Amino acid sequence: MKKSASPQKFITVSSLSILLSMMTVVFGAPLLRVLRQAYGPWAFWILGLFVTGAAWLLNAQPLAMFIGSVWMTLGVYNELEQRGLGWWKSGILSVLLGTGAASISLYGAFKVNGINTYAEVQKLVEQFTEQIQKMNPAVKLDASVLMQQVPSAIAITLILALGVGLIFERRVFSWLNLPREKIASQLNLLEYRLPDFFIWVAMTAFLLTMVSFGGKAIAILAVNIVNVALVLYFFQGLAVLEVCLNSMRAGTFTRVLIYIILVGQLVLVLSVIGLIDYWLDFRSRIRKLTAPKTS
């Protein structure tokens, strides 16, 4: 069957991407990647503006914030990728712009709802934490700590959306039988590795969370950097895991079981594996062990 980007498929991709973005925030990302690549920038950006604007007008500002920022992150990443910029720079710039868009939307939502001061925002967060604790008394949340980590929470959401989009876009292209353009600068997910300098950023930030050198502001910044670093190294650990499973020729059942255990229950383990990979280069070692021996 010939692959074609038909209007009927555009309606399918658009509807599913909007629905999944509204329900899960991040799992509509692969469809958004497909939408941009298969139907071009005009269709992607116009639809994004329409959906975000409609959510805002319907007084669903939080939804508009999340959908709009995810849409911008994926769109900017694709535009930079198309222009040959490396995945690391494209990722940094797209997440920064997405975080900025989310921050502006959040500020606007507060203004629209008459929340104008830091104290009013803190009170709102305290009410939220109280509701969470009522539903689950075992959960202990500190409103002030939550507020300090909002920037990294937004960035992590966008990084997860971008990661999910990159990981699953090929399957969505195949499922919808749409033509997929290969780009020279496209990231090979099995070779995903953070730049060497980032290990020192992460380690310095971790040190600053343990020892106070520059006051509270520096400590808050360090905590946010550590949070983001853990997610970035999680994806590196995930790449190591996938190379390991490929070398073992693991079947579907084994893969599902391992992913349920590690990704579902032991996320921090994969982050640690990704961090240690800087020194041990697990993937090279795995490939050497499994490479066919030549006489």
C-alpha cells in the first residue's frame, strides 16, 4: 500500500494528538511529531494555536498551558532539527522556549483568576497539598518545597514529552502508514549520550544541594538542576538497557517484564546507570562482549 499523507489521516492524527495531550500531556507527543513531519509547519502551528486558544477561552488555563508548551517544545525541536542543528542544542533551546511559554501561561492564568501575589500563590499550593494528603495521608508534601521546584517540574514534563515523541514516532508512522523523512541530524536513540561537560554540571548541582555555599537561592537552583539531570540520565540509562536487550535478543515478554520492573518501579536505577555510563561506557562493553569473534 502506498504511503500518503491524506486529509483523512490528518483528521485522525490531529484528533488523537489533541485527545492524548489533553488526557496525559506527554503521550500525544509522538502524534505531534508525526503531524509536523507529515503535514508541514503551517498545519502544525495553526492547529496548535487553535487548540491552545480554544482551551484558554473555555477557561481551561492549566490545560492550555500544558498543551501549548508541549506543542511549542516539539515544534521548535523539529524546526531546529530540520535546519541541521544537533539534538543537544535543539533539545536545550526547545525545552527552554517551552518552559518560558509555560511560565508566561501560568502567570497569565494567575492574573485571570485574581492571584497577584506570591502569598496568594503559596496559599493556592497549600490548598492543593492539603487535598492530596486527604486523599492519601501517607503522602507528605511541603507547599514551599513544591513551589521551589515548579521550574524543574515544567522542564521535566517537556523533556518527557520530547523523549516519548522521539522514541515512539517511528511506530506511529508505521501504524498510520505515513511517509517518514530521514534527517541527517536526527538523533540515534541507541547512541543517546549527554555531552561530557554535563556530568560536571550535575555533580556540582548535587554538591550544592548537600552543602550550602551561596544561600537559599543557589540551593533552590541546584535542586532544580539535579531534578532535570536525573531525567536526562534516565534516558541515557534507557538507551543502555535497550542495547543490552538487543544484544540478548530478548523477546517481547522479557522486554515487557523488564520495562515494567525498571521503568515502572525503579526509575532511579536507570538514572544511576545513565550517570555511571559516563565512566564505564556500558554500550561499548556490551557490544564487545557480544561481537562475533573472528579467527
